[in-house]
Amino acid sequence: MNKLIKQSGLILTTLGLFVGCGVNNVVIDGSFPTPNVSKMPVSIAVYYDDALREFAYLEYSETGSEEYNIQSGASHIQLFDAITPAMFDRVVFVDSMEEAQAAGVDAVFAPAIEEFQLALPAKTKLDVFEVWIKYNMRLLTPEGEYIADWVLTSYGKTPTETFRSVDAAINDAAVVALRDLASSFSLSFGDVPEVKEWLSTQ
Amino acid sequence: MTSLHFLSFLSRGLGLMTFAVMASCTSTTVDEFRQGETGITSEEAVVVLGRRQASDYETRSEFVECVGDRMARGDNAIRIVPEQEFVDAMFPWFEPRTAPLRTQDLEKLMSEEVVADKMGDFGIRYIVWVDGFTETSGRTGSISCTVGPGGAGCFGFGTWEDDSNFDARIWDVGSLKNVGTINTDASGQSYLPALVIPIPLIARVEANACSRLADQLKEFVNGG
């Protein structure tokens, strides 16, 4: 029995050491202001799928091992929660497309992340941390048919600083990228041809 | 202590002091180009913003804050709106990708009711756009440190040069015109001699660029 406890302890300690030397988890955390834009006279349901809610990006080192696990799903939801009520007359947040149909809205907005890229100074030899994100913005009818489907990219960078950790710099660059997304989304939404056409019918 | 030892100690001290004074020296040049009349009342304010459009560098927010803080102090102090507070309140109009690059863009932006209202709420009379960075070059020398049973110590010498170059463009929100540009260029050599203990003799290049730029901006905005 004692031998078993000792062996388990040894395995756990070894595992702990391996975990300690493994991937760095970076949970993106920032605050996002409400945009100062004119509200569009439509009611929108906002639906976040599981892929967006749990979005995480893994950055690998040059030797192929997992280096950074960047979790940005929650911050994306926080961002869309802040900007959509400022853009549309009525906004309801739903957990499923069925719920959206029952909410009696004009359309359903369902954002998705297609690609996430991270550039670290150690690899690029530049004095900046950079984050680039590609989104697929989808505007659907309550029945689930496409009204518009467009690509939006966002970019954020932050300079290297002596007393700032890599985790903090990645977070800062990601927050700048999220703010960039919020600004381009809120300012360009009405200019997307399919959205423009749909808005004119509302 | 014999008189010979005392003289040797004194000369070493003097040598170190001269070295420190020389090391702390930076040369700063300020150029001003005025394109319009300026002046500000106590109800009006200035916002100092950093340009962040360049791909390979961005104006550090600490430098922008330093310029603003210095303009808000001393004689003829000016009311300064903090950069982050202004950018957040104006969101999304002053983000790196959406900020106006020319005064014509500002004119277009001011036609947005919400932007004009916020600008009025803050009482902004001038927007100062600061653009630039500090570059370190000419790193030479080496320092090695050792730890042993008898103690620890470093030996060697390092030196480098810092060069700060910042442009400040002043936009008059009333006339929607660029009323002037101030350029500050500061450079200085830093030294790091190590004889048991490393003694950093750092040239305060960016701090000097900040203080000279802020003083000149304050004078400029006040109409001096």
C-alpha cells in the first residue's frame, strides 16, 4: 500500500514538473468601450457558437512544442456584448438558432473566427508583438438562411518593453486587435453590399 | 590615511564625477514650424495623442503621457485630457486604423454629430499628434559577472547610444487646420562601467526629448 502511495506521489511530482515546463496559458483580458455610432433601426439576435465561446489558439515553438495557448473566446464575447447594443435598436443574446427564431428578430448575427496568428519578437526580430485575426461575419434570417457573409480582419501590435512579460505583451496586442475589430465592424457593417441591400428593405 | 592616498582617492572621485556628468549629457535640438496663430483660454483643453499607424514601430504611450503631464504643470499650465480617456470616449473614431491622418479627415469626422458633441464636452481646442521613437545603436563592450565562495563581482565596460526623434503636429479643432509642427531630436551616450559593482551612467535621452518638446508645445499653444 505504502509502495503504491509512494509510486503515485512520484508520478504526480514528475507530471507536475512536466506541466510546469509546458505550455503557457494566456487568457485575453481587456475592457472594451461602447462605440459612438448611430443605431440602426433593426432588431438583431446575437448567437455565439461553441467554437467562438471556447476559441483558443496554440502557438508552437521552433522545435515544434506547444509554447502559448491563447484563450480569447470569452474576450470576444465580452467585445460583441459591448458593441452590438450600441449598433442596433434592439439586441437579444440567444443560445440557439431556435431561440433566435422565437425572439421575433429581424436577423441573427453569428460571428466566427477563421484564423488567428501571433508574431513574437523572438521569431520576427522586430521590436513588436503582433496579433492578426480573420473573422467570418454571418448575418442570417431567423430561419437560418444567409443574408450576408463577409470576411473581416483585425490587427493589433504592442512594442517590447523591458519590464513586461511576454504573456502581458500578447494580451495587450490581442486587446488592440479586438478594439480594431470593434472599430472596423461598427463602422463598416452598413457598407457591406448585402447588408446595405437588406437594411434598405427593413 | 596618508596625503598621497588621500590625493589618489580624490582624483579617482573627481574622475568618476566628471565621467558621470559627461555621461548624463544629451544633446537636444528642437525645431518649430508655425503655420497659424494660436492661443488658448482656461476653459479649453489640449489632447496629446500618439500615432500608431507605422508597421515597424509605434509611439509609446508613456512618452505621450510624459509630454501631457509636463504641459499640465508649471507656469502657463494647460488643461490636458488624458490620451486613453479621450480615445475610449471617442471610440471607435481615434483607433490606429480609423484616426484622422490629415486635417481634411478631421473636418469629415467633425461632421459626425456624436464626435463634435464629445469634442465639445471635453473642450478640446488643440489635438497634438506625437509621432516617433527612440532607437538604441552602437552597443559595444562586455561585462562578465562571477559568483564564488568569497563573494561576487562584475568586471567590464559597456556603452550604447540612444537617439530619440519625435514630431508633434498641432491641429486647431476650431479652424480645422494644422497650425504648426515641432520636431525634437535628442541623442546621448550611456556607459556601464563595472568594477566589482556595475555603475550605470544612463543618458536620459527620451526624458530630455519629452521635457523639451512639452515646454515648446506649451509655449506654442499659448501663442508665444
